[in-house]
Amino acid sequence: MDEQQEMKVKNPWHRPHIFLATTGIAVAIIIMVSIAVVQNKPLHQKYKYGIVLDAGSSHTSVYIYEWPAEKENNTGMVRQKHACSVKGKGISSYSKTPEKAGESLKECMDEAKKTIPKHRHHETPVYLGATAGMRLLKMENDVDSINVLASVEKSLQTYPFSYQGARIITGQEEGAFGWITVNYLSENFRKATGTEGALDLGGASTQITFVSGQKMESPDDSIDFRLYGNDYRLYTHSFLCYGKDQVLKLYLEQQIQPKPNMTDNIILEDPCFHPGYNVAKNFQSVFDSPCVKKFTNSQKEHNFRHRGIGNWTKCNEAIKKVFNTSHCRYSRCSFNDVFQPPVQGKFGAFSAYFFVMNFLKVTNYHSLVEAKKILDAYCTTPWDTLKQKHPDVKEKYLAEYCFSGTYIISLLEDGYKFTADDWKNTKFIKTIKDSEAGWTLGYMLNLTNMIPAEAPDTPLLPHGGYVSLMTVLSLLIIVCIILGCIFFRRPSGPAHKEII
């Protein structure tokens, strides 16, 4: 019988050690891929929203702001998302029909409902801040101002937002929050270059705000803020009745000086209005404000003839008279016996400052001398020529640009004591980084310190833990590969012969 030899060698892939090593590698790779996908997926950014209504003397604007739910140095990173201008005049104009004040807000507040995600409505705060127009109404008739605020409060409470109140903010608050806006948008709070001053000009008041290293001789003109971990002490003052609309009434009051036996034959030859401008006006249009003297109803019913002569030099001299500089109880004053330290640094001028100077084409590159030349040429332009050149501009506004532009120059130079160099350091601005310059953004920014932060979405693991886990899994895969190679090459057992 022939000898037959049979070698019985098992398939190495069927060995338990190889199977376990291969399974371990596969599982480790699956875990690593899964963790990497989850860890590095884009995070959903959570946003919070806030609504601020700026109830000014001439109109109301509704601003919607948004900011990430997480904060930076306890101050929310706020930006403007949407703005809506309410149709009609400011809420103070509804003093005799207060219910219409609330109704006027409907269109813009309906826009807010559509703009803000529905699931955020209930937590979105709504604030209404009324400025100089309502301050004047409160001076004139406190009951009327209360009724107007009650009307807007009733209207705002019908919306699904978190109503936080409607109030008349102080002039100092308006100035300080405007300062916050300018420096926040310019990112000056993060830079070591210092802050900029803020110049705000509305219809009924004007504000100046800046950081001063000098002693504050008037505590009422000082306000403190803490932002981005730094403390700021500001000089700020608000001049009620020195907004561009109300100061025109002060100016006209000085020019007219009504007498007890007035007639309709009074002619006012006005150097701040264009040659050829000739309009009949009622004294009521001038003396209907608490900023000017009170006259009898019979006096107010009379008319006067407002005739322009277009002389910028005389206009400038006449405007200077609205600033009382004859008395100062402090070491330094601006005007009207108001303390003011010397202005310093750069300034951002917004609101009516921008709109007037932009129309007049007085840019940030013009010197003070050049700005005066531009005003001189504009004021001497015949009225008919001006109307033909700007047919789409409402005649009331068109006629007042000469006065308003001259007033701005006089306010800075004669009121605040700006030099030619200070003028060079002043920028006329409307927006910064797509957000409008004004007090509302600063107001919202300050209020975010009182809004609880919401925990943001975070990765599955902290970065250190993620790196450590991936390192361990990588080492496990390497070990499994090495062990697999060792067991794969190893014989399953000694060869044997079978003899038959």
C-alpha cells in the first residue's frame, strides 16, 4: 500500500484572533468617522431679537436688532436687522387725538411680526423711547403726554412680543446712547485708539457727548457706563429747543417781536431764506411751542409776510443771537450757562447733521472755510432757480436748508467752540456697517446686559477631549493591525502525516 501524506492547514481568516482584530479595526474606524462627522457639523447659530421704537419730534422709526445668544464680555453683539419709518408725524402731534398715536404704529409693528421668527416672538423685548417732542408736550400739558403714551402702550401690548414699556427718555440718555452707538459700530471699544464723541441733531433738541479727562463741574452733565469690561465717564448735555425745527422758531421770534397792536402788514426780510422767497405765514406757526414766548390767541391769528433776501453773512450773525454767551458760572461754558469742558478727539455727527449737510454737499473732506463758502453760494441762489433744480423736494424743507446748514456751522463753532481742526475731525454719518447711527442701537446694546444669555449650541466634545479620543482610537487601530499581521502569518499548528 502506497504511503499518502495529507497536510491539513486551516484558513488563517477563520482564526478567532484574526476575526477579533479585524472587527476591532472596523468598529474603531466607524466610531472615528461618526464622531468626526458629528463633531465638525456646522453649528446652528441662535439669535435673540429686540425692538426699539424711536418716537422723535417729527416722526417715529421702528428698529429691529438681533444678536447671538452668547455674549462677548457680557455685552451682546447687536446689529440692525430691519428698520421701518412710521407714516405721519411724531406721536406728540397726536396730543388732541391720542388714540391715533397707537394706531399709527400698526404697519411697522406688523412688519416686525413677519421679520422676527415666530418662535422668538414671546421673548423679544419691545421698548419705546420718546425724545424731545414728547419732552416739550410734557412741559406744555402733562395730561396730554400721559394719554399719548397710554395709547402707544395699549397698541404695543396687542403684539406677541415682550412689552417692556414706553417712556420719555432724558436728553442725557439720548446723548449717551448715541455715543455708545457710534463707538460700538466703529469698534472703538475693542481698540486702543480711544473713543469718538457723538453729535446728535433732531427736530426739537441737540446733544453733544464725549469722554473728557477734565473734572466735571456739573454732575448733571456726567454719566457713567461699563462696556466690554471698561468704565467710561462721559460729558453729555442735551439742549432742548435747539433742534433744527425748534431753533428756527427761536430765531424767527427774535426777528419778529410781535407788538400788542399787530396787523397783517408785518414783513420779515430774512437773510436765511433765498432771494425771491415770499410766503404769507401765520404767527401760530411760530408761537405754537413752549420754546418761544406765549402770546394771546388774537395775536397768533395774525399773518406776516416772510420774504427772503439770501445773505449768508447776515444769516450767520442773526443765528448767533440764539446762543446766550453773556453769563457763565463755571470755568468754561458752551452757551446758555451750560458747563462744557474743551472738546477733544474725533466726533461723529448724525441724524439731521448728516441729512442737511448731505443735501448741501458739504462732505467730510471740506474744511470749515470751504463749508462756509458752499453755504454762502447756496443761500444766495434765487428761490425759483432752487425749485427748478429740486422739483421733488418738499418746498418747506427746501426753503429751510440755508438756515439749517448755517445753524449747524454756528452751533459747532459758536456754541460748542469747535476750531477748524475740530471740524476736520468731525464726520457726518448716516450709517456705520449697515446700522443707522442714533441712540436706539446704544439703548438696545445697553439693555442686553439685563437680558439672560442663552446657552449656544456646542460641539459633541470639547476640543481637547475630541483630540484625545481620536488619538486613542487611532492607536487602537494600529495595535489591532499589528496583532492581525502577527496572527495572520503564524501557522495554525504542526503539520502531521496519516499512514494508511
